[in-house]
Amino acid sequence: MSSTISKGRIQSTLRQFLDAEASGGIVLMTVAALAILTANSALQDDYFRLLHVYIGPMSLQHWINDALMALFFLLVGLEIKREMLDGQLSSWSRRILPGAAAAGGMLFPALVYLSFNWNDPASARGWAIPTATDIAFALGVISLFGSRVPASLKIFLAALAIIDDLGAVIVIALFYTAELDVVALGGAAIVLAALFGLNRMRVQTLSPYLAFGAVLWLLVFASGVHATLAGVMLALAIPLKLTPGTPEATPAESPLHRLEHALQKPVAFLIVPVFGFANAGVSFAGVSASLFSEPLTMGVAAGLLLGKLIGVLGVVALLVRLGVANLPAMASWGQMTGVALLCGIGFTMSLFIGLLAFDEPAVQDKVKLGILLGSAVSGMLGAICLSAFGRREG
């Protein structure tokens, strides 16, 4: 009975996650288009001026990127932990295909990017920009095809993107961290130890975790490590232990499930769209065709389009041919090609890494153009593939 309850709970949580991410992806597409239109309209000056208004110690844009996005990373951390311990990635047999595909989908985009920028050390710093897949955007596109795409392929894409997010978190921590303040970092370690102490004591109330989490964010912010990573650290300490005797028909009662459920819609429909609107706006005034041929722009665009396709599809093909794994149930190679292309939609995390990699607005605009170009072409080609090779299940 308990295994049936657990299975039902996992399927229900996964369904809610897919639905929220898919719907949020459609909202994000709309907001990104609105940001671009605003940045190229009569409201252009007001748009950029508002983002640089200071509220206390930081500008509005920094509050969005450093504080509000910490909640996005908190949700990412919760999703990774739940899937690894109690979900679709809870066994090695389930991790092999999406895990290897995610690794290939990070390695090859970085190599493609560096092939365009290897002779410019300053530009080479952006190698990680095309390695990220935007799960909301990708699931938003795939959701448009309904039952024409097997559910197993949607789960594969979600699992791959979650592992991809974990890789992005590690990359940010290792390669995009400023000079460290050892005292603040030590304080953050003490607070993190206290959080895990609450976990060991099986504290089920969320309020003490969130209170310590706020202190953790302040200390991580002061330490030089990007403050959003405090969200991931907090997520690792939130208990996943399920309350015994929970009826199958009711939601999971663990602190992790409660917090994840509480964050899903605000993150999908408010936080990520606000981030997208604040960062996707790029003015095309004075932009010439030559800008699209810049090594930085082309490296990002080609990394997302070609690097993701080669890395994801190539690794899947290799594992299937070696007999290590099978294609997701009822999926065809044409559909897998479409999903590999959708992995080239790198909006949210790619923008985030781009802002960490480069400080100059002119360089950031090149990054944004590359992300928009690569993501748009990847999304359109992926949709064409799924439309051409789609079929109804059963």
C-alpha cells in the first residue's frame, strides 16, 4: 500500500511540475517578446532607467537577479533533490540516459562556443552560456503538441533539464564566483550546518528553515559567491521524509513537498517572467547585420543550436547503439531529434550566466542576441520536427 501511495504521490508531483513549467514557459515566451518590444519602443528610455533605479544598496535589476532569483534556485534545488531521492532520477537506471545526454548537452555547446572564441580570452569566459537548457521554455513548446508526443519523452526532457540545471549551478559556483570573503563564507557554513541540524532533528515546520535561509542568503551575498546559490544550499537541507500514514488522495506532507508546491506557481508565473522581462530587453537601434556574425554572438547561437543537438542526440544514439539504454517508450528518432533541438532553448539560465560572465552592456547585448537567435531557431526547428514526426499514443 505504501509503495502505491509513494508512486501516486511521485506521479502527481511530476504532473504538477510539468504542467506548471509548460504553462510558465508559454508565459515566458510572451514576456520575452514584450521585453524586446518595450526596449525598441518609445518606452525604451523608461525601461532601461527603471532597471537601474537604486533601492537601498542595489539597483532594481540586481534585486531581481540576486534576490528574487534566489527563490528560482531554491525551487531548482528542491526539484533536483526530490527527483534524485524520490522521483524519476531515484535509480541509476533512470539517470543514465538523461544524465549522459545532459553531460553531452553541456560539453559540446561549450566546445562549439570556444571554437568561435578560442583566440579571445575575454570572450572565452562566456563558454558556459550555451550549456544551459531552459526547462520552462522547452516544456512550453513540447506541451503544444499534447498527446502527439509520448509522455515518456516529456519526462526525459524534464529529467535532462533538471540535471542540466544541477550542472549550471556547479558551473556558476566554480567558475563565476568573485573574490571570496572568508569570514562571511565561514558564517554561511555555520548557518548551513545549523540548517542540516534542523533536518537531523526532524523539524517539520518550514519557518525556521526559511529564517535561517534568509540569513544564509545575506552571508553568501557578502562572501562573493553568487547569492542565488544560497537557494540551492537551503534546498539541500529541507527534509524530504514523508509523514507516515498520509492518505493517497491528499498532497504530500513533507516540508520539501510543501515548499516546492508553494513555490511552483509563483516562480513559473511571476519570478521567472519578471527576470525575463528585466533581462531579455535588447535594443536593436544601431544593430547591423555584422553584429550577428560577431564571434561572441555566433558562438552562443551555434552552441545552443548545433552543440545541444550534437551533444544530446549524439550521446543518446551512442548509448542506444551500445545497448546501455533504450529510447523513451513509444518515442521515435525523429521525435528525439526534436527534443534535442528543444534543448537548445537556453533562455533563463543562459541569460543568467551571461550576466555573470560579462559586465559591459555592449557585450551583454551580443550575448542576448546570440541567446535569442539560437533559442528561436532551436525552438522552431524542434517544433517542426515534433510536428512532422508526431503521433498519438495508443
